[in-house]
Amino acid sequence: MKPRITVNKVRKVWNADTPKATTAIDGLSFDVAPGEFVVLLGPSGCGKSSLLFMVAGLETQTEGELLCDGMPITGPDTERGMIFQEASLFPWLTIAENVTFGLKLRGEFPEKRDRVAQDLLMKVGLADAGHKRPDELSGGMRQRAALARALAMQPKVLMMDEPFAALDIQTRAKMQDHLLQIWRVSGASVLMVTHSIEEAVALADRIVVWTSRPGRVKEIVSVDLPRPRKPRDPAFIELQLRLGDLLADEVDRAFREMEAAV
């Protein structure tokens, strides 16, 4: 099966050719299969979010290849959607209008936009919130609306940059369940950044464990646990401990680098 996303020997240097040049990523390589859920797990500052921006076409790599379905990524495209830590909804639009904003820009008729909004808002549990404004919703509800907006464009790849980090534990667990249900139906490949080992084990087909900066692949861990996954399951706990051991040295190294930079 041809990879949906190919990351081949990618290097990213911020502020290149200046005294402030910083190598965020160096020699990073892995693939994402069609319909696969891949989580990026590593210490802060190792380049995980930088990679998402490059896959989204919002930044360019310094060296190496980034491909989507075998074609070079040269800029943003509707087949690659992104969800940020903050929901980033337009406050002057209703939730339904936010969800279908991309479809409106694409010139879709209002009738189709209404159908898409109703369908997606029902899937994310916001069927009665379409007429509301973002400031009338909780943080979890706004993130569900952002998920619906990304899915409205039917992307082949959905990138998520710590989308649930600001939510309380109960809401976060509910959002993870919503995400898995919608992901199964959508068929999209997911590339998600998180700092939570438990979240990574709960969601991923594979977990790409990163080194500290410059970010490289330390190990790729397959998660062969049936869904839905239970955090108290001994196999779940064992995998968490293994990932914690893999990350421990990298987190320590990242902290030492941050302290040295102060």
C-alpha cells in the first residue's frame, strides 16, 4: 500500500544562515499509511509541531522530502486539514457557518453547506448548537466544532497539534472518544502531536517517539491493543511504562538544554 504521507530524511533549520540558526529536525524519516492514526510523542522543542506545519504546507523543509500520495507537498491543500490547540473559530460566525466556511470559499451552494453542517454537527454531538456563536460554547464544544470544520473539506490527512491539551480530564476523555468514532468513519489518516503518554496509547495505531532537539525518530512503537482501550488494562499500563522509559532521557536532555540557554 502506498503511503499517504512520506517523511524522508527531513531537516528543518529555523533562521537559517543567521547567528540564530536552530536545527529543529534532522534526518527524520517515517511513513503514514492511508487511514492510519499516528501520534508524535516527544519532549518540548523537538520539532513535532514544526513537522505538522510542513505537512500542512504552511512551512517548507530545509532538506529532505515530504510527500502526500507520492507527490511533493508544496503548499496548503484542502486534502490536508489541521486543528490547533485553540479552536480558532471565527467569533462573528455561527457554529454552522464556521463549519462550512471552507465550503463557502469553494463555491458550494447553501443547500449543500446546510446539509454538511447538520450532518457533521450531529456526528460531533453539537446538533443543537449550529445557530450559536463560539463564545456561547465550552472549550470542549469549540474543539468539536473545529473538528467538524476540518472534516467538512473531507481531508485525506488530518493533523492535530495537542488539540485537547487545554481541556479538563473528563472532557478530554470524551473528546478522544468522539475523535475515534469520527476517524473510523472518515477514513482519514491522522497525524497528532501530544505530550500525554496515556493519550498516545489510547488513540494511536503507531507512536513515533522523538529524541530531544534536533528531533529524530528514536523508536516507532506499534499499539496492538483492541479499541476501546482501558487505561487500567495491564497491557495499557505496560506500554505506558515502556514509553515513559523511552522518553525519560530525552526529556532530561531537553531540560538541560533549556537551562543552559537561560
